Amino acid sequence: MRTLSKELQEKITPKEALEILQEGNKRFVQNLKVNRNLLEQVNNTSEGQWPFEVILSCIDSRTSAELIFDQGLGDIFSVRIAGNVINDDILGSMEFACKIAGSKFILVLGHTKCGAVKGACDHVEMGHLSKLLSKIQPAVQAEKTTTENRTSANPEFVENVSRINVIRNVEEILNRSNIIREMVEEGKIGICGAMYDVTSGNTEFYEETVIINEPKGAELMMA
């Protein structure tokens, strides 16, 4: 497997970036990972990096993006925080990754049985964790299908909140970052949300969140 170079990164389209992740997860689930010389990749990336993807995921030890999408050194920018929530620092990191470093896609990745989501469902308050969990509360409040047992003891409620949290965070990225929104609108990058199943290893990509626009001028070139 070749290490990404600037030239290879530039050739990847947002659509292809998403497909690379989808295919990588299929390999992971089938235990058919690509053979990589990681030490060679260390050498190849020593002078620079050209990741094709930004992945926002949880700090959960079971959700390493490089592993579950079968990627190597220099392939992705991995942003990790409990509950895969959004803040200004994370938005700044994404803007750097896409606008400056050339990444072609942003993935917001939640996961099943998320401890942070469970904490938000139970309205846990503890030190600095309270402020972090407050960012998940809008998803808790938005879950309207569960009328009883709206706690972490209800697995269906937890997974519903997790899904809403991912979708809301995709929307929040676009609403809060003019840079990212404009790049998405111009077809320079794509974005979507997904859910990783810690039981099966499978990732469900939320089709309703996928935004991949044709680059401006592409219509004229095809005419």
C-alpha cells in the first residue's frame, strides 16, 4: 500500500474519500487488512503529511479510526473527544486539515454503547465532564420517541440519542464553520455522519447526512 503523497491526495475526490473508508471498514470486519510497511511509512511521512480524511470520533478505546477503517500512517487526521462533540478547537483543527492540509472529507463517527452518551442520558455532573456532557444534552432532548425510562438503562434510548448526536454534530460543523461550509458547497470536500458498532465492527454510514457536491465549474467542463 502506497503512502499518500501530495500528488495522490490532490487526485482523490470527496466521493472517493468516502468510498476508501467504506472499503476499509469492510476489510476490517472481514479481517483482511492491507499489508503495510509502517516503518517505511514513517520514513515516507517524515518530511510532511497529506491525509485525505478528517475523522471526529470518541475517545473510546475500541474506536481507533486507523484500525476500523484499515488506514496507515499519514492517511487520516484523527480528532478524538468523549462523545464526538464539537467545540471551537475541534472546528479549528478541521479547518486546518481541509483548508490548509488538503483533506477531502470530514466524517463524524459515533459508536454504540457510548459512555459519554450514557452519562448525558443520566444527567451526570462531575468536574469538567459536566460541561462536555452538556454538549450532548440537545440530542437527549431531541429524542422524542422514548417516553419512559429515558436513562442509560434503556439501550434503545441510548442508541437513539447517539444517532441524533452524530447528525446534530454534522449540522453544527456546517453551521459554525464558514470555511468548511463554503468548501462543502463548492465541492472541494464532503461530509457525513456514521455509527460504529462495537459488537460487530461494522460502520453504518448515514446516507441522509452525506453531502458531496460537484465542484464549481464541473458542469461547464462536462457540457
